[in-house]
Amino acid sequence: MKMGIPERKEREKEARREEILNAAQKVFFEKGLTATTVDDIAQLAELSKGTLYLYYHSKEDLYLATAGRGMDIMYGMFERAVAASDDPITQIFNIGDAYYQFFREQRDFFRMFYYFESPLFHAQISKDMMDQCTLRDRKVWDLVASPVRRAIEAGLLKPELDPLEVGIMLWSNANGFFRLLDRNEQYWKEKMGVDLLGTLRKSSGLLLEAMLTEEGRRNRANLQLYRESVVHKENQQ
């Protein structure tokens, strides 16, 4: 079937949007948000600044759209982590492991997420772009909360727990360690004698074990075996 003019224009528009994001990603990875200008991105994309503003309202909108690519990558990794097991407790650990893999393999995107915490940054974002980010965010958190919910329903985790709150606790714990690893992993290892990854595994395990019911505790040995296998695998790399 021959493509109509509206369809062709929409496809061309989407292609141009991707070209802009490709340029933005390259510049943001190299220079960061503060040092990057819209002119930098327009020049690399071989567009006028006016044309670029037809697609994105601001540098901050471009930054958030670029970071959205990272969120999509992370979501795909979380999906595969959940699909790798039918056991909800294992799925929870698998998501944590996938987040660590994302941190290791997609460090530039991980660093882009830092700016999400700045109120000043959020003030520069258009409502449309913020709504898109919120949809992505909810999609990720729904996936993270799903095995927690199933674990509660299966009687493995305490019934008074809220699945999303559990996800936030585990994420905050992991994120704190990843920040330390990102800033100066060698310092902690060589100067302080601390294996941050091993400490993270212990911390995550202790958090989760504190939430287990008696039924869940019967599988506690499996949690210990998991932590040891992951740490061993990392040390072998």
C-alpha cells in the first residue's frame, strides 16, 4: 500500500526527532547538562537552533528525552530479569542484579539520572515532557513492585508491606552503593579495604530477610547461596 502524505510526513518527523536525540546523547555524554548548549546539539545534528526548538522546548527537555532512552534500556533489562525465574523472591534479587548490570554497562545513562533529583532541573521541564517521564517511571516501578506483590500474596513476605515501598527501599539502598562505586570504587577497595559490591549484597539480603515471613525464612539458605554466587561471579571478572 502506498504511503500517504500525512504518514510520510509523520515518519520523516520521527526520523528527525531520532537524529536530534542521537546528537543530544553524544553531546550530553561528553559534556554533561551544564556545559552543553542547544547550539552544540544543533550543530552536531546539522540543524538550525530554530528547527531544533520545533521538536524540543528546551535543553532540559532534550536531556530528559535522552535519559528516557536509558530508562527504556533499564526497563528491558528488568523485564528479562523477571522472566528468568518463576520464584518472586528470586525475581526481586534478579532485578537488583539487572540494576547493577545497567550501572556497569550504561554508566553514562546512570549518571544522567542524577539530575532528576534537582528541583531547579524539574522547573525547566515542559509539562508534556514531564508527563512522558512520569509514564516511563510508573512503568518501571510497576514492574519492580510486581514480584514483591506476588511474594506477599504467596506468604513469603510480611502482609503489611507495601510493594512499592519495598521497591523504593531496595532501590535506595542499591543506588547509594552505586554512587559510591561510581565516584571512587578504587579508593574504597584499596584505601579502606571495603568490597562495596559484597557489602551491597549483604545489605540488600538483610533488608529483604527482615521482611520475610516464617514461610519465607524456610528458603533463607537459597538467599545466602544467591548472594555468594553473585559476589563470586563478580570477583572472577
